[in-house]
Amino acid sequence: HIFALVHDCKREDEGLDPEHGWRAAEFIRENQDGLFSFLDESQIDTLTLACELHSDGMTHTEPWIQSCWDADRLDLWRVEIEPDALFMSSEHAKSNNVIRQSRVLQTANPWRSELASIDQARAFERAG
């Protein structure tokens, strides 16, 4: 899923970085004739909208954007934030069972602790 690959590609900090989605959208637009040439104009528009607004706490009625935003929000456990059903777009993702299962999936992922260590090392390097 292309959104999963690019929506945080311009994140500068795992914490507060409110412009990262807009930077990702700009990156997509700058590369739409190269790296993203397999997408048509409508798909570029949808992808950039999804990236631009994915962390603004909004919901959406378009199913593709719903799945992008809901998946990203169900992944908030990675930064120790419990996902809130109020910010989910689809009825499925609003389910307490789905939210609980997303936590189980987070703890079952063997890469999470290694990725967290890399993020901590990068933050330390920037601070130093």
C-alpha cells in the first residue's frame, strides 16, 4: 500500500512534527513524473490529500482514505498512544476489539524494539 510507504517519509521527529504529512505530499508531487509515474493524476490527488491531512484528527468518507488513516491511527501504539475510536473513519476500526487487537499486533512485531532504538539514537545525535 503506497500510503504506508510514503505518509511518514518526511517525518523529522517521531514526536511532534505537524508538517510531516504536507512535506510527504510535496515529495510525491515533486516526483509524480518519476518515482510515482505509475499513478494517474486522480490517484496522486487522493494520495497527497491522505498524506497532508492524516495526522490532523479528521475522519473521511472515502473508503481508501479511511483505510489509510485508520491503519495509521491503529499504529499509534508505537509512540505509546492508545488509539481513540472518535478519530477512526470506518465503523470497523471504531470497534474496541479492533483497537485491542492492534495493540496485540504491535507487541508481536519483533522489529518494533529495534526501530525504537534506532529512533532514540537519531534523536540523541540531533540533540548532541
